[in-house]
Amino acid sequence: MNPRLSILVRNPTRERRALRFYGTAQVVEDPDLRERVWDRVRQVEKDTDKEKQGVAVIVRVDRVRAGPFDIQRR
């Protein structure tokens, strides 16, 4: 499985250009770490998964771009 990913985020009410996040993803297997991730999830998301059937994923962001410009890079 390839852990690399990119996430595109756009908020049309605030700014027209999108932010792109590049990094790697890791599925959480450890039950204690999974619970710590769950504790940080917004309540609206928790309400849609009351039985906690979802999967916890931790993303390490290595680069953030806005349009053609790098905003942050590791």
C-alpha cells in the first residue's frame, strides 16, 4: 500500500485558491493511540459514528501549497 497522499482544501467564502497538503498517511493499529485520535475528533463527526466503526489515520504533512507557491515545506 502506498502511504503518500495529497489533500485539497478549498473554502470559497474566504479565499478562492485552494490549499494542497502533501504527506504520508498511517492507519492507527494501536488501541490507545486510536482512542487518543478519537478524543480529538469534532463532535459532529463522532455523532455520525456512534459505534466507533471508523478507522483512525494520522497524516504527516510534508508540504503545503497555495496555488503555485509552497507555503511550508519540511
